[in-house]
Amino acid sequence: MQIRTDLAMESRDCAEELSGVTSHTYRHDGIEEIQVVIESEEAARALNKPRGRYITLCHPAILHAEARERRALAKAIADTLGQLLPPFGDLMVVGLGNRHMTADALGSRVVESLLVTRHMMDVTEAELRTRLRGVCAAAPGVLGVTGMETAEMVQGIVERVRPAAVIAIDALAARESGRICTTVQVTDTGIQPGSGVGNHRLGLTKETLGVPVIAVGVPMVVYAAVIARDALSMLLSDVGLPQEEHAQAMDALIAKVVQNGLGDLVVTPREVDELVGRVARILADGLNMALQPRLTEEEIQWLSHDSP
Amino acid sequence: MQIRTDLAMESRDCAEELSGVTSHTYRHDGIEEIQVVIESEEAARALNKPRGRYITLCHPAILHAEARERRALAKAIADTLGQLLPPFGDLMVVGLGNRHMTADALGSRVVESLLVTRHMMDVTEAELRTRLRGVCAAAPGVLGVTGMETAEMVQGIVERVRPAAVIAIDALAARESGRICTTVQVTDTGIQPGSGVGNHRLGLTKETLGVPVIAVGVPMVVYAAVIARDALSMLLSDVGLPQEEHAQAMDALIAKVVQNGLGDLVVTPREVDELVGRVARILADGLNMALQPRLTEEEIQWLSHDSP
Amino acid sequence: MQIRTDLAMESRDCAEELSGVTSHTYRHDGIEEIQVVIESEEAARALNKPRGRYITLCHPAILHAEARERRALAKAIADTLGQLLPPFGDLMVVGLGNRHMTADALGSRVVESLLVTRHMMDVTEAELRTRLRGVCAAAPGVLGVTGMETAEMVQGIVERVRPAAVIAIDALAARESGRICTTVQVTDTGIQPGSGVGNHRLGLTKETLGVPVIAVGVPMVVYAAVIARDALSMLLSDVGLPQEEHAQAMDALIAKVVQNGLGDLVVTPREVDELVGRVARILADGLNMALQPRLTEEEIQWLSHDSP
Amino acid sequence: MQIRTDLAMESRDCAEELSGVTSHTYRHDGIEEIQVVIESEEAARALNKPRGRYITLCHPAILHAEARERRALAKAIADTLGQLLPPFGDLMVVGLGNRHMTADALGSRVVESLLVTRHMMDVTEAELRTRLRGVCAAAPGVLGVTGMETAEMVQGIVERVRPAAVIAIDALAARESGRICTTVQVTDTGIQPGSGVGNHRLGLTKETLGVPVIAVGVPMVVYAAVIARDALSMLLSDVGLPQEEHAQAMDALIAKVVQNGLGDLVVTPREVDELVGRVARILADGLNMALQPRLTEEEIQWLSHDSP
């Protein structure tokens, strides 16, 4: 039983001695930045993540931090995105997930706070227009609600709109509960099948969409089975029992403990409704800065009809 | 100043003696059904509506009616749709409008209550599967929120999904306040530019999408200028003043009365939040019956409530 | 037929020569401030408003204004409240209206963004605690939803909590559509029976609650009959007909034009959902400044867990 | 570390041999009904639940069940409530919890679907009026949002309204994940301090409110620590280690596994947003039947403005 995580840095932690993976850690403004690059196909298979760059920005106390620190994180997200985005052309932001399921609503919440400009190009005064980058956005919803694969809808829209790149926002599942709402992962590998809180059936990648796909995600849940398994592992090593021998028994036990008829049980903060709103606000601020580098914050706020 | 309405039956009422238009009225189950057919290009120009069939189903007290009467209206909607839909092939329902603007949220509200089946085709048991018609649905949002024309997004999705027809749901503007939430218009002419509460920039028609487009709409607002103009017209005829002489003065007066800096003022019921929910429920019931004629009501309810 | 308005400044405009009423106008920071004092019982009867002070702050373009101007209005609201509030003791904010009816949701929306502190008094560090004023807040809902008069519920809570004053927030009806979302009325006379978008059955006043009641309101609707009547009045005076003679005919006409079976029709901006959010934000900012004069804006934001 | 549960039947299961507790199990219509009566003070202390009657109605597959089975559960809830309610006098329903936190929103969601009648008594036609029981309802919100204890607000309102009994609806925490959304507990002991998903600071009981309090609750979460502890206990017994010796080590381990800075982590179904709506619907149906035994279902639906 391989415990699932959508964070490359957690996959790497489980397999530290792997070749074909490089990883660097930086610290600035209270933020820990970890850059993982998966270079070889072999490493990609071992970590169950495609080759590419994965940058995680982590601030363990971000949700209780002051405005200044939240802005620092938004700025770090903007800088990271800035390195991965193509320099010219319209951009399309896709908010993945189910807006009616709190733990999976991050994508559509970010889209709601985004400055969308593609339609302003003919109506805005010339001075401003030259400083705007064309941005459009959609939150297409999930298969169970639309009857269509998200990837199918996005492909159709991308073919019409022809953006230079797609930025996909998604709620993730992590391995450690401490990652929930405190860590942002930005990657140039797009969205993989099976990933996200919603377990996407099809991926959104350069291969499927024909344009680069940058994915931005934040863990919102840990699967309940992970909590149980961690507790058992620690105990076994504590009492000196060899884990390997008991692996099968452990998996059976966990299945027994977590079993239920309600779909997957997840571990999530009780206040997830409030937290998702705050995280979405930070992501939207970061995206707006990255996508509109020639606007001031005041202009972004004014154009997005934002309250003070 | 031509007062705008999205209802063909109101356009016809303003121009009764027109040739190239036929109209029939039926009554059943407390419902008044008016069938207007615009046959000539000349009539189409005069009424500012394209050639085609327009069926309105009106029940003045529907929102206070008992369950039995609401079901009768849903059934009448289903029967009307049944005449206009292609007999085979998947169908795609598009909920137009802005989900965050109550008077324009009808389309996305209907989509939320719709039985979507296209993705069940491989997972459902054989007996049921043979009785299901494939239905998918999207509520793409409006230009100001997405930066993309609704028509642009729908075109892209239709090209991927290739349904046999599109059914577009929209909130309408009417001329008479008594029409609000009491009248359903079904037409085979699709959605026209400038129509709807949201004044769509581009239309959704067979010409733009390549497949037949059936539009289903319910008036949610009357423009405030209409109320003012009606009051003036009545008074003028009452006191015996010729309306023609005063037309210009009237328009100036109305502009003065209604002027404001908040976008268009609309006349709407104070309880519009509650009403839109009830109307959406009736439409969704009607659509579900029309799109799944081989399912019982109990099966529709069971399948639509209940993704586990 | 006396046309109803909840704004004292509009009542006064309809009866300019009245004795027992004083009125002063100031201008600062783009805001027009009008102070109306109704001094005599006779004037109170004529204006259909109780004796007391009514301060209106009006900024016609506030919703399109920049952050700096919105803050200036919030500051002006805070200053006005500061003059009317008792200097010591806990304060209770009551958000009136129906949260599920957009045009009547202002009160509950303001309460959602308010810094509530009464429960922090034993848990906060001493330095901060000495600078906090105790504030509690409730949005009790409306008669049709609770089966209880709002006044009845507020009386019960006030008897338990014993605040030094109550601040009641409400959505108002105005006479001129230009007032919608642009004008804030603050008064020391509390909430009167029949007032507000929701037409409260019982008032909230010093007499009924036993503590001073400051009311803060913003017009969200104009009754549709007002628009019709204004159009008629202007026309009559334009064509030189004496209004008095036609008053009865006018009222009959208006009833005919506006009639409907859906409760009261109101004139409101199509974008009211978005506007109510922005207005609520400005009011909450003003209230927070007034109720917590010894906190910085940064501290208020941090304590209310507000996103940046 | 005593693992917490709000279900008396789970407390009893952990201490099977206790005297002073009786328990009976019945089965009807696919529902398992367990009646636990805690009779002695000693048993009350051992189970950490006050003396009184606790009836749980459990249908493990209720959320996937057909309409007929959901109605059977609603009917069983109505019958159980019918035994505990006073025969005459107005009733007040209190929806506890935080409407903005999905796992704690059950109370306010039930109140939204309840038929409220107390205000109809003077306006309804005589024939109907004699068959109505007066019901009022409030969802007062939580301490962190209002600055007031829920119990404080309810006391104030109860003193004004003087109902014959209070029915309090609350989201519960259980010990077994299989209980989530499948079990309804009805008790005549009211709401205890520390109980519920929201951990109420003060209780709502006959002692504090002066009238009988019937509590109706449904588990929405299991605390994450419970999952971890269960896994460990099972393993220890599996490998034959005595649990008592390792109790302290286990608690330390669990603290280590579950630790986080986000408040309590809970285990909950990923689809909790959808589930809470369905459970609220069943509870509201059950309450409406119990509180209005002289109305038909059709009348209840019609009076509560419910869609079919």
C-alpha cells in the first residue's frame, strides 16, 4: 500500500536516496521554499510523478499571520509563477474541482477573485490597455455534475481561445496533516490523472492541451488511512517490531478501522470552510501579481471591483 | 424608443395586425399555452425576433400553486420540449447567466438540479443503461467573470462533445411585470444577441453552434423604464392627449426619472431569491422528464440526488 | 397616496417649508453630509418620522470609487457614529433583514464582517484587552423565517446581555433611485415600525429595548410605484395640468401598471448581489473603526481574521 | 485519554457491564432503533452523559436509500419525538452550530427547511388554524461569530417567547466513522457543555432554560485522534501486547501523529457538503411531521413554500 500524496516534496521524503532527483531548500521572509526537480524517467516512476520542476512554498503559520506576511507569500507565488510563464500571449486560468464540496472548492474560489482582462482589451483606455495582459478564466466543474470530463471541456475551450499557457488551480491531498493550508505547490508538469482531492480521471498537460500547463495546488485534506498508518508505523518502530513483517496485517487493520460506506473519509480541519477562503485570497493575490506585472496593486484592486 | 421584451408573445401583442405571424392559444390544466410562429423575414424584422416557433406556457399563480399544479406545468414543459428535440443522440444543457446575480441565475440553478447521465453510460447496469439518454450540462458563466464570450466557450465544448442538440436555459426580460416567474418560453430559434437579463453579446444558434439550439426562458425582470413608460401612455390616453406628439418628451422624462449610475435599474419581485429557486425546480423537473422519457419520476429522483 | 421613503432627507425635501425641522449640509472628501433634526412633534407627524437626529452621508460614485475614497466614507460613518454612541459599556450590533433575500441582506452581511470582541475579554492578553471595547452581534432573521418578531428576539437578548446601546443595521427603501447604494443614514431614533425593505412590524427603539438604539441604513430599493408616480407627476407639470385634480386618477393608473401577484415589486440595480457586498464592507469598516477607536486598522483586520 | 463521543449508545458499548443502564434494540423498516436509559448517577458519571433517555435510529445506507426508505426514517424520528414532546403549547426549535462551517451547519440547515407557524396564528383561516401547532425557530450562531454564548441568547429568547419545550438540533462527534450521517440520536437530556462538533461552552437543558429540552443530533465527524487510537489498539491486541502498559506511549504517539496548528483535525466524508443537505432534509421532514401531526404532508409542503 503506497500512501498517496500530491506533493512531490513528500514523495521525495519517502525515497531520499533516489538518483535522478535534485532538491534545494531556501528560506526567505518566513517562507521555506523547496525546489524538487525530477530528472530521470526512473525517478519519475519511483516517485509516481512526471519529470519536471516542483516548487513548494511553505509557511506553517500563514493563516494566523499578519497581512504583511500573507503578502510576502503571495509575492513568492508570483515570483515562482513568473519564472514558469511564457513571456507573451494570453493566459487562461482553470479552477478545477467541485465548487459545492468545500475541501475541493479551492480552484473555483480562486477564479472568483481573479482579475480577468481578456474582454477589456477593446473597451479600456489606451494607456491602461498597453499594460494589461489578457487573462481569461473558467471553473468548468466536475464529471459528476456536468457529465463531461474536465479535460474534455478545457480542451474544447483552449482550442477556441488559444492561450499561450494554462494555469490550473487545484485542491491537493497530502501525506502530513501539517501541510494542509500551509503549503503551495507550483509545477510545470500540469495536472496528472488521479491527482487532487477530486481524483481527476484525465490529466491536463501539454500533451493533452497542446499548450504549457502550470499547476498551482494547496493540500486541503489527508486521507484518513494515512493517519492510521502513521500511528501504526511509529508504534512498531517504538516497540522494536520489524515493520516489514507486519505490513500486510497493518493494511488489513487500517482497512478495518477506516471502513465506511460514504466514499473516502478524509482528515481535514474543522474550520475548512473559513480556511479555503483565506487560502484562495492569497493565491488570487499571487496570481494577479504574476499575470499583471505592469499594474499596481491599487489598479488590480480597482479593476477587479474589489472591496477595500 | 422601442421597449424591449424577450417574449415573442409580447412582441406580437404590440403589433397585432402583422402578416407572416400566426398565433394560437390553448388552455389546459390551468395553463395558458400560446404558440406564435414567425414565418416571414418581414415579420421577423418587425418583431425583432428571428423566424421560428415560440411556445409560451403561462400559469399566473404557479408559485402559489399546489404540488399537483406545479407538476402539470413541468409536464407541459416536457411535452413542448419533446416536440422540438431530435429523437436520438446525446443532449447538452447550457445554463446561461451569472450565478452570482440573483435575477440572472436561473440557468445555473436549473443545471444544478438536472439529472446528468452522459458519464454513467459505462458504469450503470445494462437494464438501466438502455433506458437512459445521454445528457451533459454546463453553466459557463458570463463574459465579465470569465473574459470569454459564453458562445465561444459553448462552441469549443460542443465541438468536443458533439451533442445532437443544445438546450439553453436563460433568465429573460419581459414587458409586463405580471409575466415575471409565471411564464415559460420555449423556442427553436436559440438565444439571440442582446437577449436575456444579461444581454448576451453573441447568440447561441444553429448557425453559430452547428447543432439545433432549443432555448427555454422565464422572465425575471422588467426594465424600470417600461414601468414609467406604461404609466405615461395610459395617462395620456386617459386625458385624451395624442401620444405621438409627446413621444419625445416622454422619452426624455423617463430618462430623467430612471437615471442612475448603477447600470440598468430593473423591476423585480423583492423575493426574487426565493422565486428563482422555485422556478428552477419546475424547469429542472420538466427538463428531466423530457430528456429521460423512459425513466420513472422515482428513478429520476433517485439517480439525480444521489451520487454517493 | 403618500410615497414612502426611509430617508429623513427625502421626507424633508417633499415638505420644504416646515417649521420644527432644521437641516444643514456640509461637503468634505467628496461626501455630502446632510444633518436633519426633527424637533417638534408636529414636524414629526408631517414627515412621518420621529423626533431626533438624522445624518446622511452621500457619495454618488462610491461604488466605483478608489480604495482611498471608500475609506473616507467609512471614516465619516465612524465619526458620525462616534458622536452618537455612549462613551462606555458593551455595544450590541443587530443586523436586521432576511439573509436569503439579496435586497434585504445588508444587515446580516455587515454582521458577518464585524469584529466581535465581547467573548475575547478573558482570553486576550492584558495590553490588548484594555484597548478593546466589548462588542457582540446578532442577525436574528425575519418573522416569516423564525415565527418571532425581530423586536421580540432582540428584547430577550438585550435583557440578558445588557449592552450600553444597540446599533441596528438595515436595508432601506428610498424615493429616488439615485440613492440606492450611495447614501448612508445614521439616526438616533432607532428602527420604526413599517420601515426598511422588510417593513418591520415592530420597532426597535429606546422605548421598546430600554437602551439607546442607533440605526444605520442604506437604501437598496425604490418601490416600483414611485417610479411610475414620478413619471406621471413630471408629465403633468410639463403639460401644465394641475396635479391635484388628477391625483386619484394617477393612483388608479399606477395600481394598474404595477399590479402583480408576487408581493411588492421593487426597482433595484440588476447587480444588487455584488453591490450589497461592497456596501456591507464599507459599513463594517466604519463600524469597526467607531466601535474600536483604540485599535489600529491592522489590528482590527488581524483580530477579525480578515484576509488582506 | 477518554475518547469522546456524543452518542450514548457508543459510550455504553465501551462499558458494557455497567449497572444503572438499560438498553433495548428494535428493528423495523430497515432501521435499527436502540433505546438507552441511563438511570443512576453512577452510570451517568461512568458514561459521561446525564441521566435520561437516548434513542438512536440508525439506517446504515440511508443516504443511498430510495425516497420510501428516507420517509420511513423521517417517520421514525417523528414517532420518537412524539413520545417526548409536551402535548400542548408552542414549541421552539433551535438550530445550533456555525452555518459557515459545513460539518457544524446541520442545525441551521434544518431550521431553514422547517415549517414555522407561530406568526400565522392570526392571519390563517380558522379551519387550518385549529390544526396548526405554534412553532418558532432560531439559529443563533456561535460564540466566535456573535460574541455571545448560544445559551445566553436562547435563554433571553425563551423568556420572551415562553415555549412549552425547546427542540435543539446539533451536529455531533462520534467514535466510529460508520455512524457519520447514518445515525440520529434523540434525547430528553438536552445539550451538554462540551458536546457537539462545536464543543458548546454552556449547555441547553431544563435547568438552564426552565423548559424541557429535547436534543436531536446526527454525527458529522469523528476526531482524527480516534482513528489513530483505534488502529493502535487493534494492532496491540493482534500482536498480543497488553494495552494497559502502553497506554501512555500510545497517547504520546497519537498526539505526535495528529498534531497540527489548525485547530482540531476531524475525519469526515469528502462529500460532507452534499450529505449535510440530505440529512437536514430528512430531519426537517421528521420534525415537521412531529410538530404538525394534524396536517397532511401536502399541507406542510404547501405552507412551507416548498418545491415539489
